[in-house]
Amino acid sequence: MNGQAVEEWVAKAEDNYLSALTLSRRRRQPVPDVVCNQCQQCVEKYLKAFLVRHNIYFPKIHDLIQLEELAVPVNEEIHSLHELLLVLNPYGIDIRYPGLKASLEESREAVKAMKRLRHHLRLLLGL
């Protein structure tokens, strides 16, 4: 059951990953807010897959820093990803509503952060 749940989290993360990449390549009518949100969602789901793999309970949250705090006791290496997590953390909820708007440059930085975080988290998951 645990392995299946991890696979399901990873599959959802990969959907967000592919969505972020596809949308980030749009030249006409770019959607940087959506790109940033998809980047955050990808990493959030990879962190949750890691927590599930290690049987660590997590509440229904979107805060990458809180998820990091839950994961660090299992693997200190996750703390080395902190600065990248900070890049994506604002894009979990607030970016979906009026008040916060991402620029094209911010969306490019979000994609870079997502790619690096995805790489590290996949390694930690043995993928």
C-alpha cells in the first residue's frame, strides 16, 4: 500500500512537472502565474511522496518549508534544498488569487528551481 501511495504522489508530481514545462514554453499569451504554481505543486508532491515513503504523517498543507521540516529528521540532505524551496514556496496558494503576480523572469527561476529540486528528490526516492 505504501509503495502504491508513493507511486501515486510521484505520478501527480510528474503531471505538474510536464504542465510547468509545457506552459513555460508558450511565447504567445504566457501564463507565468500558472507556471509558478505548477512548479510549486510538483515539488510539494515530491516532498509528500518522500514523507509517505517514510511513514511520516503530514497535514493538508501546501507550505514547502513545513514539509521540509517534517522530512529533515529522516534525511538531513533535504535541508540543503532550503533556498530552492524558498523560491517556490510563495506559489502554492497566493499566486492563484488576485494580489500576487509572477513575472516571466520569476517563472523562469521557478522552473529552474523545480528541475533541481525534482532531481534531488527523485534521487532520495530512489527513482
